[in-house]
Amino acid sequence: MNRKQKSACFVLALLIPTLGLNPAGATGSATPKPTISAKPSASPTPTRTSRASATPKASPTASIKPGSSVTAKPSVSASPTRSPSSTASPKPKATPKQIILPKITVDPPPRSASVDKAIAYALLQVGKPYVHGGAGPNVFDCSGLTQRAWAAAGITIPRTSGQQFSATIHIEMTDALPGDLIFYGQSGAQHVAMYIGFGLIVEAANPSKGVVISPISTPWHNNNFGGIGRISAPLPPATQP
């Protein structure tokens, strides 16, 4: 090293402390690079995980939905209790008006032997066939049966039900007695039967039934009831056919 180089080194050595230079040279000055490594501080990427922390918020809402759905189902289950109540109140079906005979509070008038004979004859014909226009002794229609029954008791009455209605005394149902004639249809033109007591009649009903004993208050009889007639007095004896 020459003299100039020595003097330069001496001056440099004096300036290094004042300039804050590292005597280690360029290799030491490279150490500030670790300060650049502060880039790892960009690792606030964990702050991005805070977004993930927002995901748990959705989880409580999901837990509420199942809970609410479970509570809603029981409320619907209350509906089955209403269904029985609706079936428990069916509307009653309308029933036809029945003819009800009242209890007899006084002794009925004495029944004549002719009434007993007429009833007995009519009852003996039960089971025989119905034929329109028949008046016995083997087949009957409705008015043929009543005419022949009273003829057996020695009393003559007209042939058809309408004629019999006109020839009898009309009475109320409350006054009905065995032997009275029960008429159906207007002015008795449709049908006639004989009342035998206890709410029963004997009649030549129709071709499918023939001569039968029937309740006086069946739906058909109630709906077609026309009146009651009583044989007023013995008429001239009837000739047997």
C-alpha cells in the first residue's frame, strides 16, 4: 500500500462513525433485508379466518329450523281430534209420520157378533193370493176381501173401495175399533183394509204379498192414509156367491 492509499484509509476510518456506516462492508449492510421480511407480517391472513368465524352464525339458524319444524308438527296433530267430533253429529233421517193409536181410557162399546165373524173370516184368508177383481173364495183384491168378510157376517157392503168409503160412517183414528175399514188414497179410491186391533190390519195387499196381516203404521200406509169408515148398521143379508 502506498502513501496515498494509507491516507485514504485513515480518512475513511474517521468518517465511518459519523456516517453510521457498518465497518463490516457491503456484506453487513445487506442485513437490513430482514426488515423486509416484515412481509410475513402480511400473515394477517388469519384475519381471513375471521370470515370463517362468520360461518358459525349460519349454524344457529340451521338449528332453529329443525326446532321450529318439530314444534309445528304437533300443532297439526290436533286436527285428528276434530274429525271424530264431525262424525259424532250425523243429521237424523226424517221418518214418516206414524199413526199411533191412543190408549183407551174408557170401556169400548160392546162388539157385536157380526164384527167377530167378519174379522174371523178375513183372518182365515191370510196366505191366499191377490188377484185384481178377485172376491173369493180362493183369490182376493183389497175391496173383495172386505166385502166378502162382511158378507160372512151377514152384512152387505158395496164392491169397490171408493164405494165402501162412501157407504161407511167416517170416524177419527182415536175412535178406531176392530172391524172398521181403513181407507187409502183420496176418498178411499186406492186401497182398503180391515182393522183388527193392536195396531194391525188384515188386507189383500198386492200380487207379491197376497192376503197378509200388516202394521197399520208402515211408511206406505202412513203416506197414503185416507180415512176410517165404520159399518153403520146391519144391512140386508148378503147372498154368498
